[in-house]
Amino acid sequence: MREDEIETLGTVTIDQGRGLYKVALDNGSEVLARLCGKMQMRHIRVLPEDRVTVALSQYDLSRGRGHR
């Protein structure tokens, strides 16, 4: 995690393909997230209803990077 990122928990709601997912955060908002590089390299699948940790940039809170 970088110093300028905010980590929060959420649930994957929609798989939009190409490594993009809609994630409903625990605080009620919804963001567009992509998989982190290590998950892509190891071909880890994320399905709807999976719980993930999302790293949000403090500059754009509508996009994030998902970790498991």
C-alpha cells in the first residue's frame, strides 16, 4: 500500500470483464476497481459476492485497485 492510498473493504457486485469490477464498499458507495498486478499474474479469479480490500487514491475516490 502506498502512503497516499485509502484501504477499505467491499463486496464485488458485477464483473465487467477485462479485469474490471463494480465493488460496493462497506460505507455504502460503489466504485470501479481493477485487480492488482499480483492477482493478474497468478490468474486469481474474483467472483460476484467475494469480499475484497480496495485501495482508493485520495485524488479519485471513484476508482480503486482490488486485493483479496
